Amino acid sequence: MAEMKAAQILQKYDGPPVRIMEVCGTHTHEIFRQGIRRILPAKITLISGPGCPVCVTPAGFIDETVSLALEHGCTICTFGDLVRVPGTSMSLADARGQGAKVRVVYAPADAAEYAAGHPEEQVVFLSVGFETTTPASCIAVEKAAALDNFSLLTAGKTMPAAYDAMRHSTDLFLYPGHVHAITGTGICEKLAEEGVSGVCAGFTASELLTALAVAVTRFEKGEPFFVNCYPRVVKREGSPAARRLVERIMEPCDSEWRGIGVLPMSGMKLRDKYARYDARRKFSLPPMHGRSNPACRCGEVLQGKCLPRDCSLFGKVCTPEHPVGACMVSGEGACSAFYLYG
Ligand code: SF4
């Protein structure tokens, strides 16, 4: 019932034109998959944002993983999507073709467990993601306390700097519910006080329709707002235990976002106390500044500046089978969502 009412509110919306940034790649895919885009009137525009962890990981990080695998002989453990993301000269899948050991795991703890069972191998877990996934990497570090053959290559990121960088690209944010289950809603409330509106959304059709309906209804009133439309999971205080765990093991650092550049203090790295688990230090990796295919417009897609189909490679040269950029590789990427459902 609530779902139908929300859908009707959206279909009948006749207020001022509004751009809503789906920060999270899972939201982009779910909105497409549930057919929600099809019912929106022309006055409501959905734009993609920088919330797909694989998409925002820069080419230089892939170059680091390839170096660890091929030059240092490490076993790379990673979530599946990263394997096919192109680096400057190759992806991890290409490196595997040259003999690199690359294992797909479903959790950082699986990588630590593999390291425990294979003491003859140096195992590196690729720690990418946002506030939601970083705690699991920290748990893996604690689990690996007795191991000297396990380390992380960190590229974890935090959302507040991204919100700040994107605040002028949209009229309001559709905030990612899973991130704010950890961080709480303080940052969203602060942004609303500064004039940046948004709603926190869950992932079912009902939750997404409700969040979008609340967003346009409040937007029409003309005052900045924040509404938590995912209260069954997102609490104002978030998860203090998860934040304490991360703070104990990691600290903020500057971080490069694909197509956006370096955002100050938007990344997470291991504290000095945990340096022996830091693959960059352990293997003395030099700084790597990767290059992406210059025709790929992932950077603009991730900032809502263009749609995937505005890219001349979309669906022709670049497809999920033969991806040119990260946004087509990832199961959360905007380009793959437009290709699959658009
Ligand atoms: S369609 Fe492919 S090449 Fe174009 S922006 Fe998306 S990922 Fe990059």
C-alpha cells in the first residue's frame, strides 16, 4: 500500500525539476532492476554518484596489485569485481594469464584463513570499499595477528569528503543506507544545516520508492532537509563498536578517487602499529600514478556529469564482456546498470 502511494506521488510530481544523486551503486542497480526509473516523470532526474567502491578505485591501485602479483610473487586475494578492472597496462585477470596467483574471496577473513593454511605464500588482501567494508578488513588484521605472510593493500574510502565534493552536482543525495548504518546520520544532518538536502534509503522497492517520494515532497517545499527513510537499519548513532574497531587499526589519509582526483582525508590506511600488515610498506612499493583509457568517461559518470550512454564507447567497444572502464566491470557500476537495464 505504502509502495503504491509512493509510486503515485512520484508519477504525479509536478514541482520544480530535481536532480537526485544515487550515491550508491547498489541503489543505481536496484532502481533500474525494480523498474523505478520507468515511472519517474521528466522533472525527476536520477544521476550516478561516487558510491561504487570498485569504480572509484584508481588505475594506480590496479598497477600496485599487478606489481605485487608479478614482481613480488604475492598471492592476491580480492573480491571478484576488481579482477577485471583495467590498470595502466593490464588487469589482474591479464596478470593471472602471465602466471599471477589471484584468488577471489568473499570476505577479508577468508584471505587470512588462506594465509594461515599456506605459510609458504605471501598473501595480500585488496582492502577496498567504504565504511561498510573497512571493519571486516580490520577484523582480518586482528585474526592474522600470528601470521607474517598476510597483509592488506588498502584503498578504503570514507564518504563525507565525497559528499562535499559532489554537493554542487546535485539537488539532493540518496544516501547509502549501509554506509550510514556504520557512520550514523550526523554527517547528513550537518549537510542539511549547510543547505545540502538528502534522504537515507534502504534497498527494497518499497524502501526506494518511499525514500524518493519523501525526497521530492520535501524538495518541493524549498527548505533544506534530511530524512532517515531507513530507520530499521540506520540509527542516529550508527555503529560505535564498528567505528572503534576501525579507529584502533586504521587512520584517515588522503586518497585518490577515479576521475575525481585526490580528496584530502578521504581514505583509510593502517596505523604505524600495524605496519607489518601494510603491503605497501612490506614490499616497498613506489608510488604508482596509473593512467586510464583517455576515451573512458568513468570520472564524469561517477560525478553525475554525464550518463554512461554519453560515452562514445558505451555498448560498442565497452561492454560487460569486454569492459574498458571500471564502471562497466563492477556489479555496482553505473555503466553496467545502463547496459543491463537501460
Ligand atoms: S561505457 Fe565504458 S568506457 Fe565509457 S565511461 Fe563507462 S566504463 Fe568507461
